[in-house]
Amino acid sequence: MAPSDSSPPVTLDTINPKVLKCEYAVRGEIVNLAQRLQRELQEKPGSRPFDEILYCNIGNPQSLGQQPITFFREVLALCDHPAILDRSETRGLFSSDSIERASQILDQIPGRATGAYSHSQGIKGLRDTIAAGIEARDGYPADPNDFFLTDGASPAVHMMMQLLLRSEKDGILCPIPQYPLYSASIALHGGSLVPYFLDEARGWGLEISELKKQLEEAKSMDIIVRALVVINPGNPTGQVLAEDNQQEIVKFCKKEGLVLLADEVYQENVYVPDKKFHSFKKISRSMGYGEKDISLVSFQSVSKGYYGECGKRGGYMEVTGFSPEVREQIYKVASVNLCSNISGQILASLVMNPPKVGDESYESYTAEKEGILSSLARRAKTLEDAFNSLEGVTCNKAEGAMYLFPRILLPQKAIKAAEAAKTALDLFYARRLLDATGIVVVPGSGFGQVPGTWHFRCTILPQEDKIPVVVSSLTEFHKGFMDKFRD
Amino acid sequence: MAPSDSSPPVTLDTINPKVLKCEYAVRGEIVNLAQRLQRELQEKPGSRPFDEILYCNIGNPQSLGQQPITFFREVLALCDHPAILDRSETRGLFSSDSIERASQILDQIPGRATGAYSHSQGIKGLRDTIAAGIEARDGYPADPNDFFLTDGASPAVHMMMQLLLRSEKDGILCPIPQYPLYSASIALHGGSLVPYFLDEARGWGLEISELKKQLEEAKSMDIIVRALVVINPGNPTGQVLAEDNQQEIVKFCKKEGLVLLADEVYQENVYVPDKKFHSFKKISRSMGYGEKDISLVSFQSVSKGYYGECGKRGGYMEVTGFSPEVREQIYKVASVNLCSNISGQILASLVMNPPKVGDESYESYTAEKEGILSSLARRAKTLEDAFNSLEGVTCNKAEGAMYLFPRILLPQKAIKAAEAAKTALDLFYARRLLDATGIVVVPGSGFGQVPGTWHFRCTILPQEDKIPVVVSSLTEFHKGFMDKFRD
């Protein structure tokens, strides 16, 4: 075991096996291949049957042309460079409410220092704003001290996994399909993912009987299930949970003594009139469950919604129903990294407190927001219809979030060809799709799926003027694929 | 073990014991106490013998009044709100080179989208700039693909610990005293900290014989030492390593097959004319050691230097001497969190490529930079002298970084009083100092110290107009303390 002069100090055999085990398909093999193709296209334009790579693998709206909300960016710019706040030219460049808001925010920051580390949980005044926004959303009190502001939602998820997972005997109930941050984080922290399957035939429904079954099975393997992850609206599945279903979930967690980890980052992304987002906190409180009854963590991010500010890395978790001693441990872990970035913190407060009627920016803000959300709804429907028109493809509606997760039923000859290439069938399909069209999707195996079924995840994020090309290239590719491998 | 209806799902007995074990004194008990005092002062002004809390516990320059570098903030503001780049009013508000630089940076970002997730390692164009800056600094090539941009340096340290530590049988050689991020990260990732003691009598010197001794001792306990952490300039000790000492360290790592983890975040903070910062990469290359000879990771941050932009959470690590397969694993872990915040990435490129002679901002930039660095040097000297003038206190020079780490020799009566209060002596002292003066320092036990010796860490960051008050309050407090507890 002793390292010698000639062998390198770190090899795949000597790194942490938990790192080896971790997988993150959203930026996996297909994306590496896409980046190679992109370089090839830059070096030899015209060398492929397409001009550009369309990254439909990841919920990254601004990378595909979505414009940021002007008011948010005005405030961020002014907070970055407060020296211009009182200059007359600034009134010509910035809306009056952005100037006012930036001043208010600076007043909430000790010493107006946007370049200082903040409180480990985030700037108190911004947490006050967020809490007030959540109160207005839910109609139940929110405590600024319950919020931990983080660099996007991912570090918050890691913090909870780090807290809960002691060994592979600790399990986390996760939906299948799931967003692979969860499987990756559980692997990195050495716990066990306890899968529960969403019911594709019922619109990716979440059945309590399935939760019970999987919980019992885990117990029979001596796994202590610590928490239940629910992603609502769903990723990659797009379903929006019904209120009574959420109530059942809350009851289940209380009865079984599970922490409810609620991924609510798509709370502003609901596209169907008959569904509405309800936070699990609101549902719990409306059932009369208070702090003592349920341990609940809600994750939110500035990367999604209509704002789509992925690069700003703003996010937070609202932590309720934990003892002060456990809260102190979460605080300690947050403190080791000092604080999340201040621009992200400011943005997290802005999305919970956007311009109001009467503010100079209100009209443009509303137009930008409605424009983005209605366009996303149209794109979701167009792509869903397009997938459903393809031979062997079925696709549930995207009620919310930013993805479609069509199921593909492929001919035996394709299955054999994938086997011969020692490749999962969905990866085999996604690779050929990329190669023929430049469209990047993520194979369903990256999210988990019922064994023997195959899917891929495709975002609804290409801009509307690109959608016809996406639909026609997808259709043409799929027809060609089916013809080639027809039995 | 099964959770019942009445017991909460998470208690101190059921959380990850690694979290319980982790300590981070920089934001520990003393800071909580200070925050309480601050609220008290706000509610009842005049209730204490001081008007404000002076946070000398943490390297957070802008929280104590240091102003950001104007050029950097101009560029950040323009990148946040590129819509104003072409407006005529902008020319009246921003320097011409900041406008030009912002345009250049936007051109380097795919789609000019500062709101999009970037490449998992950071935007390629910004990594090009950073690599060029490192080449200019060291005189040896730097590869943009070796850089991983992170939200401050802390997540980079965690990533390396996560990669290297498999169990408590894996050890990391760390200086004592050390910056507690290292002990915290090793605890969280379940490894063992193998201490090596810096020699206080020789200006906190790093002795190779001590490294050897501790490595052998660890081996005898079946601990596989994976890496050596060196903090240069030192935190909390302020020493700047001599070139020949660095060469010995590099040789030692190569011989023993250790990864060299070089914390170089204070590279711009050197205050004495006879010492210079040399990166470990430069030292290694100047010895003829290439990629195959030494595995080296250098950490850098935008939080320190003359910029002190802690709230922006920008930083990176330069990873050299690892196999492509291991690099791929690091890339995978970086991908799980998608990317670091784009403002922090931009700022990391700016500090490696500041205004040059001939640029409109060059003069003001240079004046701001020199003003901050020369003032820090004066403050370091004044505080060092003040400490050394106190009875029973000895303090090594701060050659670099942002801290002094004086040793306190206290009377037996104080030792007994601390014992009676079941408190470490340095915590006992720091608490009373805070209570009497509002000055927040961190007890030496948070960094580690030779058993039986006592220290505290105090930043050199209060603004110059505050230094006389700091010195007089410290002096008065210390005299009173010594008189009270004189044997």
C-alpha cells in the first residue's frame, strides 16, 4: 500500500469509492460528446447536417436565449456598483424602482458591504423579505431564521444528506425517475437510495401504497429510512401533485417519522389551468401540523421559474420542525463555507418580492414574466404533441417544470444493436439523435426508470423560433431510426 | 431504533456523527456571543462600555470598511446588466476600460449569457485569462483545463478532501496551527488529521524533520497519509515560506508520494520587503518537476489579497499532476453542482488581469491597490508592536496574510479560574475581551496549538482610524485582566 517513487499518489484504485460510485448523467457522456461536436462544428462549419448544438439536456434557459428579467438585473448591477446610485446619469439608465430597491437592499446589509461575507444563513434583511414572500404565498407564518441561503439549491440538498446519512444503512426514499442530484448526493455521502416508482400510466402519479411497499422492503433489509424526497413540480416527469395527494404524503411522513425533503424549485412553472402549486409547508399547516409534527425542508432556487438565473447560483432551504440542537448543527456546517454569494442572495429576495402595481417597472416586469411563462406553456404542448405523434413514443403532459420525459418503444433490431454495442438502449438512441440532429437529450437511465422501459429527458427550453426545427429534425430522425431498425 | 409517532425523526443521536465532530471556531461560540451583544447594543445603546462590535475574528475586509476596487465593480455591474453597455449615459458613469473589458468578457461567454450555467469548470475564456495571469506570475506554462472555478476556495478544498479520504485510515498532514476549514473538512469527510507543528520560536517555521516525524508516527498507526496541506502565506500564523524551504517541501511530497495541497489565497498579502510569495507550482517547475513528478493543487480566492471580495464567492483550484482518469472524477463531482457563480468567475479573471499601464483606470486602480496594501502593512506592524508591549504576550511578525496569532502567558490564578469555569483558557480570555471591549478574536484552540500554550487570532483588518482605539482597549483590558488574576 505504501506509495513508491514511481506510482502516482492518486489513482482510481485509491480514491474515495463513493466518488467513483456517484453518477450525474445531466452532464455525462452525451454532453461530452456534444462538446466535441461543437468544437468540430467551429473548426469545420458545414461538416455536419446541422449548424448548432441544441442543449436540451439541462434546465438552463438563458443558455438557449431566454432573456433575464430587466428589473432584477438593474438591481443587481446597482448593488454591485453602489457608487453610481446618486449620479444623475443613473436616472436615465435605470428604472426608478430599481434604484429605490437597490438602496433599500444596501440599507439591509451591514455597512452596505456587498463584498463582505454575510451571516452564515444569509443577510438577515433579505431573509426577512423572503419569509414575508413565503407568508404571502402560503398564508402561514414563515420565520427568517428558518432560511439558509445557498449557492443554488444543490448545496442545500448536500447539506441535508450530509446531516442525515451515517452509513449505507441509512436510506432516502427517492422518486424514480428522479433528478440525479439526489442519487449523486446520496452516493457521495455514502447512504442508500430507496427507490419508489412514479406511475407513468397515471401521469407519473405518486402512490402512497408504493411508498409503503418500498419502505417495508427497505426495513426488511435493515435500512433505516430517514427521509422522503418529493420533487413537485416533477423533474424529469413534469407532474404537479394534487392537494389531497400532498396531504397523504405529509401524513405518511409523520406516521413513519421521515423528514420530508420537498424540492419545490419549479414552483413558478405550472402550465395547466387545472393544477396549482401548493407548498408542502402550506399543506402541512393547513392540516394543523405544526413545528412539532413534521420535519420539513423546502428547497428553492433562482435558476428556475420565469427568471431562470442559473448562473447567479442563488437558492435557499426553509428548515422547519427540527430541534434547536439539530438546527445548530446545520448552522455549523453552513458556517464552514462562510456564506453563499451575495448577488445570489439578493436575487433570491427579488424573486420573492418582485415589482408591485404602481412601481415603474411593474408593467415591463409583468410583460416579461407572462411572455416567458406563456411561451414555455406553448413550447411544452408543441413538443408533447410532437413526441406523441411519433411511432412507438408516448409522452405524458408537462403540467409543470421544464422537461418532457417521453417513453420510447423501439424495435427488437434496435435492442439487439444496442446490446451488440454494449450500450443501454436509451443511450444508443440519444447518441444517434445527437449525431444526426445536434439535439442533446439525457437518456432515461440517468434518472432511473422501470426496468425494461426506455425514456429520455428533453427540456422545453429552445426558443419558440427554434421549435419548428427541433420538431422536424426529431421527427425525421425518429422515422429514419425506426425504418433502419424495423423488424 | 424504529422512529415512533412521538420522537422526532432527527436528533443529535441520529445525525451523521461526522457532522457532530466537525468544528469551525472562526464562526463558533465567541461569534454567537458577539451577535447577541450586537443586538443588545442596538436595543439599548450605551448599555456597554463600547459602541460597536469589532469583528476581528474573520478575514472579511469589507465588513470593516475596506472599499472594493472600483474597476472590478464597474465590470461586474456592466456584466450584470449588459443592456446599458451601448447607452451614451454609460460613458459618463463608467470608465472606458471597464466598458471595453465587460464587452470582452461577454464575448467569451456563450450567448453572452451571464445568467446561464457555465461549463462545470468555469467559462473557458475566463480560464484562459486566469491561466495567462498565472503564466505571467510564475514564468511557467499554465493550462486553462487545469482550473476548476469554485464559489470561493472552500468548496475546492472540500472537493479534494472528498476525493482523497476513504475512511479514518486516510490522513492529511496539516499544519498546527491551521485554518479550521481543513480540520472541519477532514472531519466531515471522515478522514484523519495528521498534525505537524509549526515552530513558533522560529517565526512559525515549517521544519521538514517535523513532517517526517509525524508521517512516521501516522504510518505506525496504520494511517495512510494522502496529502500535505501547506498554507502560504500562513493562516493564522502569517509566515511567508522561504524558497529553499518550499523546495524541501516539494521534494518531501514527491519522495513520500503525497499530494501537495497549497493554500495560496494570501499570495498578494506580503508585507515585508525581505520575503516574496512564490507559488508551489513555480517552485516545482523550477526544480525540473513536471506533471509526472508531483501532484499539486493550488487554491486561490477573490476574498483575500487587496481585493477582499468575500461576498462574491469567487475562487479556483489549479490541479496539476493527476491522471486523466482521476481528473475526470474531479470533473464529475464539480458537475453535480453544475458551476460556480458567474460574477465570482468574472472577478477571478479580473484579479488575474487587472488594468494595465495606459488603461483609463490604471492610475486609480494602482492607487486603490497600493493604498490598501500599504495600510494593511502599517496595521500589521502597529498591532504586532501593541501585542508585544503587553505583559506575558509574545507575537510573531505578520509577514503576510491578514492575521496576528499572539501567544498569551497568563497567571496561575487565571488558569484556575478558567478550569473552575470549565472553559479553555484562551476562550476564557477571549470572552472577557469581547465583554469588555467589543473586540472579537478567535481562541487559539480553534486553530490548534502546542498543548499547554495559549493564543488567539486577531485580524489586522480594522480601518486605520480605528486602530488606536483597538490598541488602547486591548491594552487596557489586558492590564486589568493581569491585575485581576495576578498570582
